[in-house]
Amino acid sequence: MSVDMRTFLAHVELANPITTAAGCASSGRELAQFFDLHRLGALATRSITMAPRAGRPTPRMAETPSGMLNAVGLQGPGIDAFLERELPWLAQRGIRTIVSIGGGTVAEYSELARRLADAPGVTALEVNLSCPNIEDRGRVFAREGSAAAEVIASVRSIMRYDVPVVAKLAPDVADIVSVARACVDAGADALSMINNPLGMAIDTEALRPALAAVTGGLSGPAVLPLAVRCVWQVHAALPGVPLIGVGGVMTGRDAFQLILAGACAVGVGTALFHDPYACLRIERELEDLLEARGFQRLADAVGLAHRPPGSAPRHLLVDSEESSP
Amino acid sequence: MQVTGTVLTTRRVDAYHALTVVAPGIAERHRPGHFVSVAVGGARTSMITRRALTVHDVKPDYGGTVELVFTVRGPGTAWLAERRARDTLDLVGPLGRPFPLPRDPVHCVLVGAEYGSAVLFPVADALLERGCRVDFLLGGAGAERVFGAMRARRMAETTTLTTEDGSLGLRGKVTDALPSVIADTRADVVYACGPMETLRAVTAVAIEFDIPVQVAVEEAMACGIGVCMTCVIPVIGDDGVTRMVRACAEGPVFRGERVRFEDVGTIPFDALGAPGGGARHAG
Ligand SMILES: Cc1cc2nc3c(=O)[nH]c(=O)nc-3n(C[C@H](O)[C@H](O)[C@H](O)COP(=O)(O)OP(=O)(O)OC[C@H]3O[C@@H](n4cnc5c(N)ncnc54)[C@H](O)[C@@H]3O)c2cc1C
Ligand SMILES: Cc1cc2nc3c(=O)[nH]c(=O)nc-3n(C[C@H](O)[C@H](O)[C@H](O)COP(=O)(O)O)c2cc1C
Ligand code: FES
């Protein structure tokens, strides 16, 4: 018996719940050397900006306990080159693609949405809200419900109705549920969490910050509990909203935690740096775990950990069903 | 590709550690200049990024082996130094772009500093096969940090050694000796690997002699496969435009004169997409 791994991101069906995380699969071509990208639930692009961006100076990475810091600064080709070279390459192959966008103003996000509205091959649009808001002294949009909502409302009004708009949230905010609610009220069809919390490391030889940009985004297993907590809180408050759980997923068991907390899809980022085949392995491990616990459908496990205390542990129930002939 | 290899032998070579790993597939596809990335720390480790190491030697034994030569820098390489025969190692490779090789039997000077010399031996093999003349110039801080002197002497027309403390060969840096080596061997091309500062100086000498120089650079890498964008350096393209390019995917081998060594660690103001160049939204 195999498990039905299909999942829905709003009304868009994905063959399985495992996607790459934004900014961790470059243009897609790099990973295609290792495996067939059709086996992904979806591929998320890096966050595309209007103009090409050179990003931050190096060093851009530092390894930390069970994680790493990055300060890439959204290096990328800009929307023109993306539409000319990167998106068509994915679209021609029929690879399900979540296009991520990043901007410094509401107008910039809106312009990106306009450019993408008629482009073939956009399965969903993910709005990276962890970008500094130029009009608010560089405070990131994701920190504040109203700023995030303004971006989402504008992008939602521009994108075609059949392309889900996903708001990507940051964990280092006072109240993630209020930001999540503001985004959903503004029209977000789904939410993705978490982006990198900010961290810092100091090089004790050079006696200086390890990253040229001083601070950087923390990722990897170190942030998994943070992601589980955010998904849990948001699913509890907004149980009907599809969530993409992202953060520190290295194994099928990690993905399973996010699913049980309420995610219906799972993004894999830093794990790809260690294991280019991570998405396939995680999908297989997740399916095995579900099967071992008697699940027939992934969908039945989404948010299951929220069931009230005292209700029957599901696997015991299934076991007893199976043992009675 | 990813291979779970078995350590065949370990040895100390002066200040360096060398591991020979059975890695069929990687050995088979290896070209001089390729590197591999090694998972360190074992199954439940807190070290989540791989370590990039160039391949020193490839042999067809046991379906294909690769030899890695490294110095202990931090916890990852310290863990590697503790590996013993029959331990397994998780490798991804071959990665990066190899050294381009000349079509004609030209004169080549191979310049290596510290463990950077290791990658030059497969290059020398390939050059000799093409009938090229090979001369080595190898250096390090002290005698025990000059890698591969004996083997170089067996392969090359001439081998020049330098140490900063004068304990072996000429006192000084490889770049101090480079002008006379180029002149004496009537070199047509230079191949170099070593610290960024050495590559900068080697490139300056080659430009002075107006001969091409191919350098293999080292920049901190998180993925080695081109997906994380952490390993970038400023490189001038065919169109004259400077871009921040990935040392792991577009490199690690570059034409020396195309690398803006002075600007490594910065975003040059005229680089494509640099702040102020029309893309003024930070993030
Ligand atoms: C293409 C390439 C080929 C290399 N070949 C060799 C070789 O043949 N022999 C050898 O001794 N060393 C080589 N290096 C350097 C080697 O990768 C580093 O010394 C090693 O990663 C340090 O790991 P660590 O855990 O000991 O040190 P730490 O300083 O603790 O490493 C921490 C993190 O920084 C990264 N890092 C730190 N320094 C470097 C660096 N210089 N280059 C890349 N990543 C770095 C590591 O991958 C790791 O993620 C090469 C590097 C590159 C990029
Ligand atoms: C090198 C790197 C680049 C990233 N780039 C982006 C990006 O462009 N847009 C975005 O929304 N998130 C970006 N992220 C965040 C990831 O998508 C993800 O939310 C985060 O890293 C947590 O997941 P992980 O632990 O699986 O990596 C990036 C992360 C890393 C490590
Ligand atoms: S090391 Fe990740 S892109 Fe080069």
C-alpha cells in the first residue's frame, strides 16, 4: 500500500508536499544535474527583484552549531533576465514553479507581479516579505502586519485569480499570528514560514564579525523548532489556511513534525547544500513514516497534533483495525 | 554525483594529511582542477556544510580512487584527519570547471603555494600527455609546507622551490621566483593554485610577461553545487562587465586577468547589480 502524497496549495494540486525553499535552488538547472525536477512537489525560485542585484560582499556564510548564517542579499539576475532565461527553462519542462519575489516598496512588488501575471509557468507566487521597506527606514515588511498586508493586497489584485499568492513570513516578530492574519485578510491564499531569523557569529581569530554584512539569516536544523512553533501557532489560529512549513528540515521526520503542526507542504533549503538529493530522500522518508503509522493520505496527517488531549492515538487505532480480520 | 566512499589509505605528507578514497564514478569523471565536497562529522553531526577539497590524484584501482590532501584548519578538517582505513566518507563530485588544456605542445609553468600544489599534479599529467613542457614552482611558509617537491622533480623539466623561512629552496615567495622561471623556461602559459593573495601576485607577473594564466581560487563555500550564492567573487566577463560569479560553478578555475583580486570581499561599484547602480533597494 502506498500513501497518497498529493496536497493542495489553495486550489493548485501538487503531486507531493516537498518543495525547495526560496533562494536555495538557484535557477533550478543546478539541481537538475542531480535528479529529475519533476519529482519535486514544486521548485521555488530565488526571490526575484526588478533590477539585477550583485548582493552582499563576502564572506557571506558562516557555519554555526547545527546551522549556518547567510547574507547573500538576494543576488539575482533581475526580472528581465528571469523572464527571458530562467522561467522559460522551467516552464518548457513543465516543472511546477513557485516564483518568489522581493522588493523594497509596495510599488516594486506590484510591478513584479504585473510582469509575472501573464508569464507562463507560474504555479504560485510567493511574496518574500523579509525585505527592508525603503519607505519605512528599512524595517522589513514581515515585521508589521499593515506593511505586509499592503504588499499582499496589491500583489493579489494584480495576479490572475488562478495563481495562488503565498505570503512568506519571518519568525522574529512580536506576534506571528497577527502578521499571518493581516496577510490572509489582505488576500493571501497560503502562507509560508519561516524565513531566516537574524543571527550573528564572531570570528575569534580575526576578532571581527564572521560575515561581511555583520548579521545574517540563520538556517538549518537549529531553526526547526522555531518553524514548528510558528506553523503550530498559525494553524491553531487560522486552521483553514494552507501553510508551507519551512525551516531546518533535513529528514522525513522533520517534515512530518511540520505536517503534524499544520503544514500541508514543506520547503527544504539548507539541507540541499549538504545533500543535493535531499528533497527526494525526505519525501521517501515521509511517505515511509506515514505508511508505518497507517496513514493512507498525507492530508489526514495535516495538523493532527492539534487534536485534543485524550483522543485516541491514531496509529493504535489503525493497528487494531488491521489486526481484526 | 554523490558517492559513499571507503577510505583506502591515510598518510601524512609533511604538514599535510592525505586520504585515498574509493569513489568510483567520481574518479571516472574527474578532470584536472575538479574538486569534491566532503560531509564531515558523521551522521548526527552539528556541522551541516560540506568541505571543499581539490582532488590530488586519481587512480583506477578498486573501480576508481581519489586522493585528497588537506591541512587542518578547523573542526571539519580535524575530523577528516582522524579518518582511518575502511571508514566511509560521503563525497559529492566532481564539481566545478576543470583547467582548460592547450591543444599545442606549449611550455607550462605550474605554480603552487601550500596545499594548492596538490591540484597541479593531475594537470601536469594531462599536459605531459599532450607533449607540453612542464616546469614546477612550489612554495610554502616552511619546508614541511611545500607540497609534492619529490613528485614534481620526477615529472617536470625543472622544479623550483621557495620557502618564506629559507628552510628549503629559495627564500621568499613563489612570486619572487616566478619572473625568472617564466624567462628561463620560455613559458607560454601559467597554471596556479594557492591563497587568493598568491594568485593575485602570480597573475600580475603573468600579465607583465603577457602570457595567459589560469588560476584555481578558494572562497568559502556552503554548497559547492551552485545553489547557495555564498562563494562569489568579482570576475570580468567576455563583454567587459564585472559580475559576482560563483567560484564553485563558474570556477574554481578562472583566467587570472579576469579576476578582480583587489576587489575580492567587496561588491565593486561597477559590478552588474551593485548598490547604487540602479538597484538601490537593499535586502
Ligand atoms: C574549491 C576549493 C578547493 C579546496 N581544496 C582544498 C585542498 O585541497 N586542501 C585543503 O586543505 N583545503 C582546501 N580547501 C579549503 C577547505 O575547504 C577549508 O580549509 C575547509 O573547508 C575548512 O573546514 P574546517 O571545518 O576545517 O574549518 P572551518 O573554518 O571551521 O570551516 C567552517 C566553514 O567555512 C567553510 N570554509 C572555511 N574556510 C574555507 C575555505 N578556505 N574554502 C572553502 N570553505 C571554507 C567550510 O566549508 C565550513 O562550512 C579548498 C577550498 C575550495 C573552495
Ligand atoms: C543561502 C540562502 C538563501 C536564501 N534566499 C532566500 C530568498 O531569496 N528568498 C526567500 O524568501 N528566502 C530565502 N532563504 C530562506 C529559505 O527559503 C528558508 O526560509 C530558510 O533558510 C529556512 O529553511 P532551511 O533551514 O531549510 O534552509 C534563503 C536561505 C538561505 C540559506
Ligand atoms: S558554494 Fe554554493 S553557490 Fe557556490
